[in-house]
Amino acid sequence: MASIVFGTVAAIAVIVGMVLFFRLRRKPHTRAAAYVSATIILLAAGMLTMGSISFASLESAALRTFSPEERAAAVPCEAAVLKAEQTANKLNGRYIWQLRLRVTPETGRPYEIERTARLTSAMVERLEPGNVVLACLVDRADQTQIEISALA
């Protein structure tokens, strides 16, 4: 969601910057302001674009919540925490953790995946790599899509 917001604001900033530039550039007494304002606005748009890309990468690797239809079609599984590292990034006051999980579906072979999650302090205290096994759901069609309700 944050990546969409940043991307939309970046696109609006580019449009506003270009319109201001072309409007102000026409008059000799506002020509310098056109170059300065366009430069500042386009730099801001670039920073917003980088924010959008950063949030998109976090969102793509994050644990997600299934819709009711996806939940009904999902297969129950267990996820054992193999590795948990706290990153330096925070989102809404909670640190983002990098998790390495061994997912064992009821039907099929176990496999390992990496995901990011914002964990509560209570969950961090419980989290010991190798000792914590969490109930989860896995998408039948795409085994990389899992939902762990305890971490949501």
C-alpha cells in the first residue's frame, strides 16, 4: 500500500514540476524560477520514486494476509523459524525482522523461504530460531504465498 501512495505522489510531482516549468519558462522574469522550482520538484519526485521502490521490495517479501476466499482454498501447514534477524528498518514504530522459515504443508514436501515481518515485542520474546513452530496456511497454486496468523 505504501509503495502505491509513494508512486502516485511521485507521478503527481513530475506532472506538477513539468507544468510549472513550461508555464514559468515562457516569461523572461520568471525563467530562473522555472529552472529552480523544476529542479527541486523533480528531485523530490525522484526521492518519492525511490521510497516507492523501497516499500515495494519490502511488501513483496513480507508475510501477507489472505482474503476469505484464499483462506478457504489454502492448505494448512506449519512454519518452523530457522533464523530471525532484526533489521535497522522500522515501520509504524515496529522493527522489521528478516525470517527464514521451513514450511511443512500437510500435503507435500517441506521447503524453506525467507520473509519479512513486523513483530510485536511479545512475539520477539517467544521467537527462538529452531524452537518455534507456527501454524500457517499456504496457497495451493503458489507455495511462496503463506499466511501466519500469529505474526499478522
